Amino acid sequence: MLIFIYDKETKRYMYPVSDYPDNYDLPANATTVKPVDSNGAGLYDPTWNEHTNSWNSLTEEEWKGKYTIPEVKPVPTQEEQAVAQQMLAVADLQGKVVTLTSTVDKLSKSNNELNATLAQIMLQNATNAKNGGK
């Protein structure tokens, strides 16, 4: 016979016993009533009600409120906050270095182009001077 054991004091469901002998008396803290609802679904935190010979159940919301552990968000220490600020500052500086490097590269290229143009002008002037200004 299948029986269901509950705590003697709290009446909370504990466990099933599937091979309980048919010819034995039930223990004082046992029943043959399954801890399920009218649809056969399991109950939330079932407790035995001796007055009604039935199981009481929490609602799903009550069960979640009783047993769900709230998420704990760790609070960073002052040292961790300082390290995070330094990391942000370093990342910002690295971005600025990349921008400055790009700007310097563009200015160097532009300067080289100006020097090449100036060299051509000077060569042309020297050639003109050699040819009598023509």
C-alpha cells in the first residue's frame, strides 16, 4: 500500500512509502490521501489537515515568496570603485592616444607633401635663375 508520511508537529509532508503492508495500522503521522490537487498536480508545501482529512497547500505565489531567495547584488568596495574609475580613465586616454596618433600621421603626410611641393618650387626657381629668370 502507498502511504504518505508527514511531520508529527508541523504536519508538513515528508515522503511517500510505497511498500507499506496492507494489514498494518497506519502510523499516527501517515495517510493514504495523495498530496495532490483535484487535477492530480502536486501541491506547494503540503500540510496535513486532520480536521478535513485532506492536504492544505500554499499558492504558487506564497510558495515563491517563502522559498525564493532574493538576488543579492554585491556592493563594490571603495577600492573596487577606484580601480573601476582608473580603468575608465585609462580606456579614455587610450582612445585619445589613438586619435592623436591618427592626427599626427595625417599632419606628417601633409607636411611631407608640402615639403615636396616646396622642393619643386625651389628647384623651379633655381632653374629659372640659372636661365636668366626665364
